[in-house]
Amino acid sequence: MLIVGSHVSPYVRKVLVALAIKGIAHEVDPITPFYGNDEFSRLSPLRRIPVLIDGDLVLNDSTIICEYLDETYPDPPLMPRAPADRAKARWLEEFADSRLGDLCIWRLFFRKVVAPRVFKREPDLEDLKLVTEVELPAALDWIEAQAPADEFLFGHVCTAEIGLACFFRNAAIAGWEMDPARWPKAAAWVARVQAIPEFAATMPMEKAILTSPNAERRDALIAAGARLSEETYGEPEPRASIMLR
Amino acid sequence: MLIVGSHVSPYVRKVLVALAIKGIAHEVDPITPFYGNDEFSRLSPLRRIPVLIDGDLVLNDSTIICEYLDETYPDPPLMPRAPADRAKARWLEEFADSRLGDLCIWRLFFRKVVAPRVFKREPDLEDLKLVTEVELPAALDWIEAQAPADEFLFGHVCTAEIGLACFFRNAAIAGWEMDPARWPKAAAWVARVQAIPEFAATMPMEKAILTSPNAERRDALIAAGARLSEETYGEPEPRASIMLR
């Protein structure tokens, strides 16, 4: 099984943590968004990462990939069993993928960490202020109301909780962390998810990517324990991408 | 069971068609996006429609609502059974919800039909040209490659196909229809879905909404056969909404 996508993407990280929990052997082709070649466009019509490739099967979208993994390898489970619980888990995942994706990735991580490096573009400070002082706090008020008092929502960690924790990991890399005094249950919940061994194991990969020049990145990832594919769907230069919308 | 949301929303229409196929009795509170009151914000933290309310259960997101309906009322099915087929169906639905949502709803229907009426704002003609001449055709090239030669993808109509057909219904209301000479399989596929009785039954509701002044809309909907709720989460004036992002 091959995952195409960078370890610093929260959507890729969600899938890598799910694969690790399931104990499914896999390799990673660590291309970054915007750096995919034409064959990548064919595999991923919206030029999104991650892509899962398993023989003839090609799947897009982290949520869909994780549902597929949970249906194909049900043990240990990553989704609750009762329909109402499943709907609740899916909504938490969708809230994270859409709302936290907009706030933590596009308007925070992308503009502060990615755009200055890749596109030589400086962040919009007024919008950053709106994100960190108004919109992320409002999202966290909602998350605080969903957070369990201890452990996880459904007796075991679920995909939605992994996804949620992934977005706050990227926010932290971009220099923003939630105030545990203001959102105590949310902060403890996210910290519990990030502390599970399969999640904690992803952090050295991010560090390897963020602290290495492009040319040394593969070696740094391998040194950090990543199993990388020999093939790649990446190319040396970024190109305009639908992901920018 | 109560569905909060307007019959002209493609996401609401998807759920209404699913409920009709399943034969599940329901009422509709026909609020339009941007017109929800504070209680609506509590039920729908991203102020999106549709919302499903079933006793204490409140669900957001048309995809999640339809998965819940299919898990709770499995007959007749709206999803295929094999995990790889389910992933394929989910990806088609996600492609429609995200990409066609952006193209057909926000950049076509919203700007041409909704914004001039609700927000007194005229459409950006250059972007409309980009959507109808470049981006929608590119999306349709991909859809054409997915289209079955006849009938439906998985032996019965599935949620993803209903969703797909919903977006092209809104595009048609906004004056854009795909060229059947250029995309023959896609055009025939969408027409087949729109022709199933449960889908065709939604069209008089749209007409009632689009051709009636606000004050007469409830009566027009009831005359067209809609079963409406007595309560409402709507309010008379639109307000700023997260949906505008």
C-alpha cells in the first residue's frame, strides 16, 4: 500500500496514524502539495493529498481512505458502531476537515509556514489576527462542548479525534497553541490523542521535513524512521493548483 | 423527522430525495441559508443546511445525514456494499459536494440567482466565464470518465449520483446546462437520475420558491405538495454567515 503525500499535511497524518493503529504495512511517496506531476493529476483530479494506492485501487480524500481502511481491516476499530455515534464521529471529522482546515491550514499554517517558503508571499496580518483571536476561539468553544471528560469519545480513539488533533499539530508548528485555561477539556483531549504512540511517532517526520533542505529531505525522513517509496509522483518545482482555491 | 433547509439547496434536495426513496415520513422547515435564527446557529454551528432533527438527535451535513439514513433504514440501499465500491461512491459524492459545490453553487447559482436578490450584488462576469468555459468543462471531463454506459453505477441509484444530479439542477436554474454532444454519457446519466420519481417530485417545490414572493412561499410550497413544519428556525432578514466564506 502506498500513500502519496507529505507527512506535514494534517490529512496525510490522519491516514498514517490510522494505518499505524491498524498495523497495515505501507510506504510513503512524500510529495508536497503543489509539487505533483501529471500522473499525480490523473490519480488525484483535485490535486489533493493524500492518495492511497493499493494495486489497481486508487483512493482520494483522507476521510474516505480511513472509512475504507476501517471497513476492510475492522480490527482495531476506528469508528464507533451505532449509527447515531457514527454520524456524530463523522460530523466532528467534517467540522475539523472543513472548518479547522480553513482556519489552521489555509489561513494559518499555509500562510505563515508554506507560502513564504514556496511562493515567496508574506502573510496577511489582519486576517491572521481574525483567525487567532476570533474565529479559532469560536471553533474551540464548540470543540470544548464536544470534549469528553476523560479518555476518548467512543471507548477507543476514533478517526475524527485523530483528525482533530492533526489540525492543532499544524497550528502548533505555525506558532499557535490553545490556552488550556480557557479550553481545559479540549486541550487535554487533543493532548491525549497526540500522546498515543502511533500519533507521537509522526512528529520526528515533520521535524525532518521542516528542518531539512529539499535535497536532503528523503534521507532525513528515512533517518527519522519513514518507509519511503522509490517511485515518486512529485516534481522539483511547484505549479499552480486547484488546491489554492 | 424534521429537515431544516430550503428545497432549492442541492444539499437539502439530496437528503429529501434520499428520504423519499426510503419512504421515511418527514416535514421540512424551509429556511434559506443566511436566514437562520440563534437557535439555528446552535443546531448548525457552521450555519449550514440541511439539518436533520429526529427527537434528541440533531445531524448536520447532507453526506453524513444520508449515511445515517442508509445505516438506520437499510432498505432500499443508497450505498453499495463492497468497501472499494463504497469508497468510489463516497469520492464521487465528495467531488460533487466540494468541487461542483464551488462551481455550480457558490460561483454560478449563488452569484447569479441568490446574491442579486438577497444581497443586491451583481455577479463577476469574468469569473462566470472562467466557471462555465473552463472549470465546469474540466470537471465534466472527469465526470464523463466515471459515467456508466447505462443505468446506475452500482445496480441502484446511490447517494452520490443523487448529489451529482442535484448540482446540475441548480446549474440549470442558473441558466447553464451541459452540452450532451460533448459529454454524452454524463448528460444521459444525470438525466436518468433526475427522472426517477423521487427526484422529479422535487422540481415543483423549487419552482414554487423561485416564482413566489417571500410572504407567499409557504402557501406555494404546500400547494406544490411539500409537508412543512409549523415551527421555524428562520427569521425575516438575512444575516452575515460563515457560509459566505
